[in-house]
Amino acid sequence: VKLLATGVVAPFMVPLKVTLFAAFVVALPYVLYQLWAYIAPALYRREKRLALPVIISSVVMFAVGMAYCYFIVFGMVFKFIAGFSPDIDSYFSFVLTMFFAFGITFEVPILVVVLNRVGVASYEKLVKARPFIIVGAFVLAAIFTPPDVLSQLLLAIPLVVLFEVGLLCVRMFGRRDEGNDDDDEEES
């Protein structure tokens, strides 16, 4: 399939978009560290121990999500995309949106574990939220993917599976004691 530049600024915007996304991926560890440095003073010592594992796993899982999108999703959906719009600018905009959506999707297990470890959501609350998460996964997939069922399933199913992986991690490594906040206050 041959992609065309139909807009006047498309030959300029496509490399700019690719460069900006590459810069985002390269800067992600530093941005996550800065976010953590902003939040860390308000957290207990036990919660601060999550910093390095969360930052490293976030970067790795974002990269895994982009790789899944590139090797699995684009391999199956490219013909539909190219037939829908042969314009290179809209194609790259779509690709970058998909990379971002799948990168964020693969952060779900980390988010679930962090929510549990900081005491926002217990395992029981997360299990009760499961039906809402499943419906929300399919709604998000309908928003971020092209209007074909295959690409929507390729986003929604990993989102649900990764939520379940997060629940499994919470069950194995999550916060077990709900009433131990007094000990945290004494530590700080």
C-alpha cells in the first residue's frame, strides 16, 4: 500500500509527530521520576519503597504495549487502515494514538497494584468493580480503535486480561492489613 501526503503541511508534520512521540518515550522515565518526586513527600516510608519498581515496570510495560500494538494489532488491522485512509498524515496520527492507547493499556496491572498498596482500593473492592472494568474496557476500545470489531477486541481483551493480572498480583503481593495505618503514622 502506498501512502500519500495530501495536505500541504503533511510532509512537515509527519516527521514532527514521530519525533515528538519518540521524545516522549525517551523522556518517560525522567517524567515518571519527576512525578514521583512531587508525590513522594506526602507518602509514608512503606509507600515510598514502591518508587523504583513502579517506574521501571511502567516504562517496560508501556514499551510492551507499543510492541503488542506494532506486531500484533497493526499486522491484522493495517489493510483496513490503509484502505480507509491512504493519507500519510492521518495514518501516522492514528498509529501514534494507537501506540499511546496500548502503552497506557499495559499500565493497568501496575495501576491496580499501586491503588491497592497505597490503600485506595482493597482486593474486595477491585473484584466488585470487575463488571464495570469490563464494560469500560470495551467502551474505551470503541473510542480509541477504528470502527472494526477485530481492532476493538485486540484492545479490550488485553485490557480485561491485564486487569485480571493486576488482581492476581494484588492477591499475591497486595496490601493485606487494612487497619495498620497507625503504624505508618509512627514511622513518618
